[in-house]
Amino acid sequence: MADAGRKADVEIVASASADELRFDAQPEVQVRFPGTGKRDSHQVTERQNVDSPVRPGKTYRRVFARTRITSRLLEDGLD
């Protein structure tokens, strides 16, 4: 059975802010978790003042984005 209370083995947190942001085209974004073995991986992204999905040609002002990527290795036979 999985230990839901156990912390992630790997955690990456990144954030960015800008006075203005403009996309000429719809961005292509991917997050992958390569490697071997079983794992429990998640990504959570928070945006402020940016549409989801973004609108090409629109200028966004006073923007902020933060993403948190976590991965927890699962032991065979235990999880």
C-alpha cells in the first residue's frame, strides 16, 4: 500500500513574473518523467493575469507563473 504522507523524492519549483508578456503563437509545453521504475509524479501550475490557454497576440500585464513538479519513487511490492 502506498504511503500517501511520504514526501517527494524529487521536487522542482520555479516561478517567474513580468510587467508585460505577449505570445506570438500558442506555446507547446510538455512535462515528462523519463526513467525506469514505478513513481508517483505530479505537476501543479499557478498563473496570475494569464489566460489558459493563452491567446496569441494578446499582451498580458503584471503576470506571474509558478510550477511545482514532484516525483516519488514507489518500491515494487510495497506500493
